[in-house]
Amino acid sequence: MKKKSSYNFDKKYKILVIGSSGLIGKSLVNGLIKKKIKPICYDLLKPESKSNIVFVKGSIENLDNLYKKTKNIKIDVVIHLAAYLGVRNTELNRLKCLNTNILGTINVLNFCKKKRIKKIIFSSSSEVYGEGGSFFLKEDFFLKPKSIYGLTKVVNEEYIKEYCKKYNLNFNICRFFNIYGVSQNKEFVIPNFVNKIKNNKFIKIYGKGNQVRSFCYVDDATKALIKLIFQNKKNKIYNIGNNKEPIKIINLAKLVYKLSKKKVKIKKINFLKSDRTSKREIYERKPDISKAIKELNYNPKIKLIDGIKKLLNENII
């Protein structure tokens, strides 16, 4: 017997996806459509979809258009994925990052309060942990972000917890660990490596390439979000990622090189020319996802090698 959903999705327009055109947003929208759910999509760009989705154009810096377009629509759940992101972008535009991510999230919370929305699911980041060391990071570990982006996510998490407590809203927070996938911007590491190889350019890695990451294909990450929508988990934080294949960046570059079957050089670059200085680099970060496995029945299945092959077989923007 199937477990009954905690929310009633028998009517139209019950789910709002803010940031619907990003990597996770597009995957989530497609996942909801497969479940015969037609979400409201809010972003500056309309997500690509073969289905007739409901789209409202706008930014989290100003939700006036969203208020107007959803005035007579009851919304049960908001998934807040929008953010100003990217290590280079956020460090070069620190004030923009602070304003967009923090004030934008406050706008989303005020929207939820005004619309009497039952639940908000917020997209946080493994950047909140900073340096992880040899540990697989648990949700209750001390947060010590090294980046301005990570700092905004910590502030957002605290704001959400206190706001929801005061105004009697429910929340869930997903701390995503190195999500990648087809159509991801080439600024991010795996699509960057793939893009370089496709264009016969050398792959750049910073330092010796001994930094360790655990990459998670976006379709796996999206399944966790959909589970949270349908399950009655209140006011909890989850690490969402893939803990099965931690890999050094140098070995990641070699793997992409090997799978491409092209002759491309790997070039080591001094940290002075990187997005992070050596003091701000995160040398090891791996997720402990035991909480999500136990409480959400979350099980990432896509192997790194298969995810990379998907990118090699598609165009990178």
C-alpha cells in the first residue's frame, strides 16, 4: 500500500518553483511533470519544457509580478532554488551576492507568509561547511564557510529557521554537494572540463589537483527534492549528494580525458590565478547522507562515469 502524501495535489498550481531555469530547477520541473503535476515556474528565463508549464517572469529581488500573477492561486509548497552563484561571480560581485541571496530570500519568506503557504524547501549548499577534512560531513557539524556565497547560505538558513518559527511555517533545507549535469554552466568543474576537451583546449586544475569532492548527478539530487515535497518532514536539514565516489580533481580530469578519447593536456595552475586563493580553497569535502537515506529513502544511483558520459554526449553552454 502506497504511503499517502502529506499534501493534497489534486488541484492545479499547488507547487511553486522559484529558480526554475537553473540546473536543479529544470530537472525538478521535469520530474514534477512526469508525476502529472503542473508547477508554477518563476525565474528570469523560461525553463525548457515540452509540456505547457505555468511561467511567471521575475527575480527574487522583486516579487511584485509573482504576487500579481498568483493572486487568486492557492500554493501549498514553495521550492526556493534561486541564487546568485559561482565562485568567481560571487567573489567579484560580493555586494550583489549578499543582496540577491539574503534580501531575495527574505522576499520569498514574506511571500510565503502573505500567501499562507504551508511549507518552503530551501536550496542551501555544501559551501556552508567550508573545509571538511577527512570527515564525511554530517548536518550537525559546525558551519565555517570560506566563500561569500557560503556565508549567504548560512545567513539564509538561520533566517529561514527563525522566520518560520515566528510565523508558524514549515521548512526543509537541502545542502547540495557538487551537483552537476547536462546544460550546467561551463564555469562549474565537470562541464568546464568537458567543454575544454570538446574544444581541444587544455584542462586547467589549480594547485596539485589533490582537492577531493563528491559529485552528484542532478537527476539524483532532484529525487530528494520530490521526496521532500510529498513526505511530511518538518523543519529538517538534509545533506543531498552522492557519497559513493569521492575523487581528487586531478583524477577527475584524467577520467574525463580518458572517457573523451581525445588527446588533451592537463595543465596545473598556481592558486594565485584561481578563483580561490590557497588559504580559501576547500581541500576536502564529502557528504554524510545517512540522514537522507534513513528518513527520505534517498539513494543516489548514477555513477560518476555515467554522468560524465551524458555531458560528453551533449552540448555544453
